[in-house]
Amino acid sequence: MSANDKKESKQDTLEREVESVVDEETAGLDPAEAGRIREKVRARSVPVHAAQRVAAEVLRPAECAREESQRGRHGL
């Protein structure tokens, strides 16, 4: 399993745990109110995940370029 797979696995696990807690906390509420709460939780958590994905997409090409540069200097 690659490091990227592990990160995705951890993210999926975290998202399932958050959904589970929200389900427990909103049990018995009016469905419309429960939906509003769920959307607030998603709005707070999704940008963090999106920022992590964007950072990975930006940083990975820079890492590749750096590795190629180092290989070129060392004749690899």
C-alpha cells in the first residue's frame, strides 16, 4: 500500500467516523434540522480535505522536479 493509499484510507476512515458521530448527535431531531447540522459539519470539514488535496497536487510536481535535479547532479 502506497503512502497515498494510506492517506486516502485514513481520510475515508475519518469521514466515516464524522458521519457516524453526526448521525448519533442528530438522531431524533427534525430531518430538516439534522440536515442543516450535517451541512454545517461538512462545510467545516471539507475545505480542510480539499486544501490537503490541492497541496498534494502542487507539492508533488515540485518534489519530482527536485528529485530529477538531484539525479542529474549525481549522474543517476
